Amino acid sequence: MTSVAAVLTAARARLPASEARLLLGHVLGRPTAWLIAHDNEMLDEAALLGFASLVARRASGEPVAYLVGHREFFGREFAVSPAVLIPRPETELLVEIALARVGADGTAITAGRILDLGTGSGCIAVTLALEIPQAQVSALDASVAALTVARSNAEEHGAQLRLLQSDWFAALDDERFDLIVANPPYVAAADPHLAAGDLRHEPLAALASGEDGLDAIRRIIAAAPAHLAANNGQLWLEHGYDQAEAVRALLAAAGFSGIEHYRDLAGIVRVSGGRLR
């Protein structure tokens, strides 16, 4: 048998210490604080084998979030699988903007009908449904597997929302919303980053979008006016670090005004949007 301290020391030859602790804690069902306080605890063979397997998989490039099955977003744990994009801290900016637009009392946008396009794990839609319980939240995704993950997260957190399979707006007929948010794919198809690091294991359809990365954004912006409330309906999208001006031009051409850009914590313009004129 081997101790907690010993296996963590050995794992650090292949992984950062923080990842090694996270993986061992997952195997043992224990928090990091427990590992520190019990570094002399002896591990049985099942734990050793389970940890060794996860270390090997992580060392080969599999994302930690997929290995442990969850990722934190906006202070909550969300289940993830290779069927969905791993929630990222910068996407919390999109939620913050949505919350500011709807308002804590739901009055900034009159009816509070919110649509999340390409919901993936459901982290955006579930968060908005929980933070604004009086809002009517709908979430769409083309992937049945992704919707299964999103539905599980909604049930786990007790969020009330509608989930629909749809290729962007296709399943909505003439429905209109006060606020539409989206974190669509926006990476250029030939971007070398898609073949490196964690991105290799995430669903390509949730990452790449045409030669310049803007195909999905073009479709969303062009179709959004037909699904937004005529009175102050708003659209907000996450996009790539170098796409803000292109997104601004697309929004203006589609009839949006009051177009604004917001920077993430790294100072990168990450979210853009506006309202119907």
C-alpha cells in the first residue's frame, strides 16, 4: 500500500500538483483539504489503480473536467461530458451582462423571456433560470447528447426551463424573446489550436465555425430580429478575441443599435450585442 503523499509526489512528475490533487480527490471522494490533512493515509489497490488510470489519461491530454465529470461555473458545479463544451470562466461575462439587462426584479426587460442558443451543458440557461426565477428560459441545441447533459444539470439544480432540439432558431416558428444569448462556435476551422491541448477532446461542432469562425454568428445575427421582441429585444454573443469589429458590423447591418462590447477579466473584448431599433 502507498500513502496519499507518496502517490501525489509520484504524479507530479507528469501533472501539475493541483491537477493531481483534484484527480486523487475525485477517486477518493474527498476534498483537497482532506488530502492535505491525511497525507499519510494509505490507499488500497482499487484507489491506486483508479488514480493511475486518470493520471495517464490526463497526461495524454484528456481534459480534467471530462475525467472528473464536472466543472464549476458561476459558483455552481455542472456535469460535463465529451458531448459538450467545458464551461469557461470568460463565459460568465455573458451571464453577468444578461443579468444586468433583465435586472434583479425582472423589470429591465418587460416579459423576461430568455433564449440560450447552443446551450451545451446548459450552464448559461440553468444559471439564468436560477438567478432570475421569474424569467421564462428556453435553451436550444442541435445535439441530442448535449441536451441530455443540459437536462441533467437543470434537474440537479432544480432549474425551471424549456429544452428543445433545434438547429439554431429552426424549431421556434415565430416565437419571440426579450433577450437572446449565445456562446456559439467561433474558431476558424483551420485554427491550429483545435488540434492542441484540451480542445482536441471537445466537440468540434461547438468550437469551429467556417473559414473565419463567423459562420454561426452570421446565422444567429441574421435570424435574431425575427425572434426578438420589437420593444427593446436584445441579443448578446460571446465571440473570439479578434472578432469584435466584424460582429459590430454584422449587428449594425441586421438593424441593431446601442451596440456595445465588453471585456473579460483578461482585458479581451469577449461579448458584443445590441438591441433592435
